[in-house]
Amino acid sequence: MDKKLRKAVIAGNWKMNKTPEQTEALINGIKPLVASAECDVIVCVPFVCLDAALKAAEGSNIKVGAQNCHWAKSGAFTGEISADMLASMGVPYVITGHSERRTYFGDTDVTVKNRTRAALDAGLTVILCVGEHLEQREQGTTFEVVRAQVKIALGEVSEQELERIIIAYEPVWAIGTGKTATAAQANEVNKAIRELIGELYSKASADKTVIQYGGSMNGANAAELLAQYDVDGGLIGGASLKAAEFASIVTAASK
Ligand code: 13P
């Protein structure tokens, strides 16, 4: 990444892991290991762990995020959580568009756009996830797929609001599979996303936008991925559940 233009962001996505008690323990484990980080550090925890996470992270450089939010302010949406609810708790970040939400819970480019819009309206910063499936990569449509996902999700986002958007490129075939994209593959898609931001907004905004890579990033491969010009951080699943390994990725991003 270009440290003169952007600050790296390392975010853990804990997915459906950890109880509130375990959340407190893991954050207490991570805290001393990342205290001198020169990148932003975020943990995105299950809804029921947000309160414990906020308390455990208080006074530290660890920020807390949720993993999804609904697009309506309130209403008859059993089982959903609104962006306003997150904001009222003091949660600053939320993930939208994760491929697991798209695959298992029917999220589409349009609902991702709506969730992103609601999160911005509530004052949150969004980690917007995009990425192609294996068949799409094999068919050579990766760039079209990812460009469309980004373009639709940002359809109602102003240039000023873009400062509260982090984009996470997560190739679906690399998530939880141990099969990481090569550093070159990650960089070329991130670069294409940055070029699209330049087309949609401006070169200045494209230069400022943080674009992460996610998909089997771990302590062993983080340094090479993060050394790429257009890879500005990581969205980490499995490896974010172990304090020392997550911290080693934060250390790699701080160099
Ligand atoms: P893994 O790091 O477990 O592959 O998960 C990546 C991810 O989906 C982060 O959002």
C-alpha cells in the first residue's frame, strides 16, 4: 500500500464465533499485542457480543464492528438489527455484502446497496465486501462481477460519504478454504476497484479509499499480500480468532 496516501486497516470478522465471555477474553488477549499498531484495528463480532466487545476494547486502539445491518430504520423484520441500533450502542463499523450473507441469506447487490445506505445514514463506517465465485473467475468475468458489485453498492453514496467506506475484496473461492489469492491476483482486482472509484468519483478519492483483501489471510501470507500497492489491509476470518495470529497480521500491516 501507499502509506503516504492511506492508512492500513486490519479487521477481524469473527463470523458466528465466540460468546460474550469469550469475546472479552479474546479482546483482552489481542489488546497488548496490538497496542503499538500503526494501522487501524477492528474486530467485527456477533451482535450479542457487541456490548462485551465495546467494554473490553474501551481505552484501547481496537475498534468494534458488527457483521450486518438492515436497511430499514425499524419495523416488522424479525431477527434483524438496524444501523440506528448499532449507532445507538456506539458501534462505529459494520460489514455489508459479505459473501456468506449473499450466499446463505439472500443478499443481493441491491440489498447490499440499501444496507450500505442505511449504515451511512446512521453515521457508521462500512466495510463493503465484494468478490467473485470460482466459476466466474474461471469464466474470466472477475472484473465485470466485482465492478458491478461495487458500482451498485455505491450507487447512492456521495463522494464525501465515500470517506466512510472501506472496500474488502474477498474472492469467494478463497474464503475459509485455505486457498489464498496470490498477491498479484489480489492486487490486480484491488487496482481495478480503485480505477472504478476514480471513474465514479475522482482520482483523489480513489487514492484515499482503503481497499482490503480477504480470504484465508493469515500470519504466514499477510506480509506478501500487504506489500502490494493496492492492498491496504485485510479482512480476516479464521485467523482473527487467535490473538497471536491476528496480532501478527496487524504487525505485518504496521511495517
Ligand atoms: P477466512 O479468513 O476464514 O478465509 O475468511 C475471510 C472472510 O470471509 C473475512 O470476512
